[in-house]
Amino acid sequence: MKRFCITIISSIIALCASAQVQCEDTCSHVHGIDLSHYQGNVFWETVGDNSKMAYVYLKATEGGTNVDSKYKQNIDLAHRYGLKVGSYHFYRARIPQQTQLKNFMAQCRPDNQDLLPMIDVETKSGLETEEFCDSLFKFLQLVEKAYRQKPLIYTGANFYDHYLLGKLDSYKLMIAQYTKREPVLKDGRDFEMWQYTGKGKLNGINGYVDKSRFMGRHRLREIRFRHR
């Protein structure tokens, strides 16, 4: 029985140790997180003390009227505790582009941004691919004109390969793929960032958080917001 108990305890310790080892513990890339109201109240002082997390993207808006309920609180506190902060908008292709831009700009104010605005592109909203792309690029052009720089685009590797292949060459990308192997896009293009898990753990955040990192030689300076 004693030997059995020792074996069980050893297995638990091994599992716990394994669970605590995360990507940022084993590589030298620049890492960050993105979050929204789903993470609830974040202990930003604790997050800010984590030297391995260099940046955070915060959900600001979605579609034409949705505003993330934690955005204002999160951006104020993230800045207070020293993180480089960017804001993102979840794009809904059926909603008029100007309506979505107005919603995003009401929250994502240039003076508060350290990083490029990011557009989250995950759904065609039931549109045919050509119609969806027409809608999306009209919006991206409006965002670029409003902020005087191209936004960063977030999308999944599969979504990109199916609907956006070869269409985003002039945009910086954050690609989501929750595998141990790095994403490879079908057109072979380079991209700046990889969101490698939706189940990251971080002191100061209850539950899971999305984690990302820069690829290869890409660095944080490449997505800095240019204040003019």
C-alpha cells in the first residue's frame, strides 16, 4: 500500500509539473495574451509583474453596437501596470462597415493605443466568399483611413486557407492554430504572430486565456501604433 501511495503521489507531482510548463517557459520568443470580458476581473498588477508577457490585445467591440463590458477597465489597468496594449474588433460581415467603424472608433482611441488596431476575422456570416471578402476589404480600408495605418488581422489558419488565401499580402497577421507545430499557410506566406493556445494559464487571470507569440525574427516594434 505504501509503495502504491508513493507511486500515485509521484504521478500527481509529475502531472502538475507538466501542466505548469508552457510555451513561454521553453522558448525565447516575445509572448502576449488577448482577452475580453470572458476572463472576468483580471488582477492586472499580477499580470504586469510577469516579465514573459510583453503585450495584451483587448476586445473593444463586435459588430455594430456591441462593446466589451470590461474594455475600459482593462485598458486603463493594463496601461497602469506597464503592458503594451492594443485593441481589437470582431468583424460581422453583414453589418454596415461604417456602423462597425463608428462602434470601434468610439472605444479604440488612438491616444490609448500602443499597438496596431486588430480586426478579428473568424466568420463569413453566411455570405458567399466573394461577397464576404468584398465586405471585409471595404471595412479594412475604412479602418486604415481612420487610423492612418493598416490594421493587424487575426484569423485562423484554416479560415485563411479556405477564404483569404493570397488576399492579405499587404497586412500583418496573427494566425490562430492550437497545435504544438507552427502553422504553415497554403500560400507559404510569412506572418508575424501565432496564437498557439486558447487554454493558457497565467497568474492574475482566472480560467483560461489566449496566448500568442511572435514568429521567427519578428518583434514587437513591427506592430507598434504610429502616433502622428
